[in-house]
Amino acid sequence: MSAPPEPKAAPEYTAKTLVIGLVIILLAGCAVVAYFNKGLYLLPDKVCDGAVSRDVVIRILPRTRTAGYEAEQHNEGEDFHFGCRVDTSAGPLISGRADIADVSLKTWHTPDDDSVQVAAGGVEAFAELDSDTSNTYVPCVPRGAEAGDARESYALTVEVGVIGKGRGSPAALRQAVTDFAYQFTVHAYDLAGCQGTRKFPDELPRYEAAG
């Protein structure tokens, strides 16, 4: 009677094999994280039909799997309106709108302790301390209008706000939203056909420097 076959030896898992396995798992995990967080980086270099830099959007919104925007322009002259919304699959979004208004700077905003304010190149901006919103004001007589027709003064006004939880500290987010609003303003100024020439600075002063 022949002897039973000897059992096969179990494969040996060396420390090197375990390390390689762990590296593969970690790399796969990183790839998944990168996939689910790349949405903002796939936006165009400038969103809102060329109005705002993608880098500013990345400073405002949290990481997300997908992101996109919708922009719209309605009417001309005194009824000009330009709006844009940047959405994410994570939930938070940015909403901005620009309108021609008949309002003086004094009527538009009175500085107070609940907001911070900066100005440059004829553009006034303020941000509320208790919300993630920023507003800008720049004199603008729109295409087809006469300055003397205004009851107070023609201006382009912009409001930008974050719905949901934005990225970074309150101060950093406040600054980023104002940067969005400023770039949005410069673009809308051109769309509205504001009469006369105006040289806009690259950016507004930083709030911390102004405070």
C-alpha cells in the first residue's frame, strides 16, 4: 500500500509581499480620492463665460466629484442683468448677479461694524461678517442711457454669495468671495457697455491690509 501524498506547503507571505500589497491598496485608495475630488479642477480656466478665474472658485468651494456652472445675460441698458451659478455635487455652490441700478454710493451701503469694506479703481466692495456674501459697486452709465436720466446715479452693482459651507476660515472665505465678486464686476462692466473708460486694478486691496 502506497504512502499518502504529502500535503503541499502553504505559500509564504514575506514582509516584502505584504509591503507591496499595502502600497497597491494605498495607491488605489488615493486614486479613488483623487477621482472624487477633481471636479473643481476640471472647470474651465475661467468660469461664468470667462468672468472669474477657476483658482478663485477653488478657494471658495470644498472638494467635489463634479462641478459645473450656468451663466445668463438678460436685456441691455438700464435693465441689464448678468448672472452665474457654480454648482457642485458636494452641495455648496456660488451664486452671483450683476445689475444696473439707479442708486448712489451712499444709498447703496453705509459702512458699519458688521462689515468690512475696501475700494480701488472706482470700485467699492464690502463683505458681511456674519454671512458668506460680498457686494461691489462701480459707477456705470450703461449703453443707450444718459447720465442725467438717473434719479441718483447709474451704477453696476454685484452680489455674490455662497450657499452651503465654503472652504477655509471665515476671513479667507470672505476674501475669496470678494475676489470672485470683483472679477465678476470687471467682466459685467464690459458686458453692460458702461460708457467711458476705466482702468481696473488686478485686484482689490486685501481686507486685512485695509483693517
